[in-house]
Amino acid sequence: MEMEHVTVTALRNPAEPILTDVNWKVGQGEFWAVAGLLRTGKSDLMSLAAGIMPPHCGTYRVFGNELLTGFEEEQLALRLRLGLVFDGGQLLHPLSLAENIALPLRYHWGHLDFDLTPRLQALEALTGLERWMQRLPMQVNHNWRQRIGLARALALKPEILLLDSPLTGLDPRDTAWWVDTISALAKGHPILDERPATVVVTGDNLRPWATRATHFAVLKDRAFFSLGPREDLAAHPEPLLHELLRNQ
């Protein structure tokens, strides 16, 4: 992923700049944690990275290709190499949890002549919620919906995984599940055929990722500040960094 002089606008108001002059390069296999206080543009940045909205200005490339808006056929193969986990999962409420996970598989792979069942079973097992797969999204809590959103994002084995504030509102046990699972995906997980994923995760606190992520950045004053690799964190002068690393 590479952004050059990108202006990110608000998803709810495309005329409102949220981040300006973003210059950011994510290399293959890197694990980025990007943090900022409330309303600093974390969700908007992830929406742009996933191709849901375009840069207001500047250039955004994925795998060396400019990612355009819309879902034209020529962009489809590029888009399927990206997976996005929305804050709260953003599930389709008329569908069961199992049907939400299966949706991208049935849409993109359903015409192929092989059994989708093993893949679906592996994705359901990843969530730890196999017993409740026939429930509707409104019948389960926020954390469970978000786990289903993760399984759905992993269905097509993306190379880049984007996660919008996955730890928001979680208790310590659920937080540990997410930190461990995302770290395993970054290192190479069976659900991705042991291939390490390139990961970008956002949040309002860097502490859970301090020993897991390989690279860090903060959002502040409508700007994106790359802090570099983990080994540079301790000596970095950015005041907000140390605030975001504090015990909660």
C-alpha cells in the first residue's frame, strides 16, 4: 500500500477534509498499528485504504496499481486482495451469522466446481462461535458480530487485512483473543494457508500492540505521523505516542 500526498475526507461528508498530505508506505508482511484520539479520522483512513471512497487529492496505490472507486470488473481482482473488518462487523441483519460468513464465498466462488463446506467450517471455527451460527446478528453482542466480520473478511484469503478499531468496547478476555488472533494472522495462520498477512489495525490505544505490531503511526491535528518500526518507539519524541502507550 502506498499513499502520496493524499487528502482523506469524511465518509459521511466527502467535502470535509479529515487528514491532509498523507504520505505512507506499507510493505509486504508489515504489521501496522495506527492510533489516534476520538474523531481523528481512523475509520475514514481505513475506508479509503479499502477503496470504499477515493482520495480527495493525491494518489493511492495497492500492489503497484492505483485503486479507483467503483467496482468495475477490471478492479475486482485487485480489490479481492484486500479484506476490511468494520468497527462492529457491519453484518447483514436478515442473514444468520453463518450466512454472513458465507456471503463472499458464495458470491465469488459459488460458480466454481468445489465444495465450500470445509472453508466455511474453518472460518466458523476461527470465531469460536460454531454453536451459535444460526443466530441473527441482532441476537448476539458487539464482540461476536465483530468476530463474524473478521471471518467474512478472511473468507477469500486476502493479502492485506485492514481492521477498524477492533478492540473498542471489549473486556480483557475478548481483547486478548483479538490481539492473539490478529498477531497469528500477521505471522502466518492456517486460515490463510500459513501465508503471513500484511496487517493494518487502528485504535485509540497503542499499548495492546506495542509488542505485536512491527510499525506504528499516530493521527493528530489532521495529519498522519509515521513513527517507524517498533525498535524506534522508545526514543521517539512525539508526545502523543507516550500518551497512547500509557496504561488505561
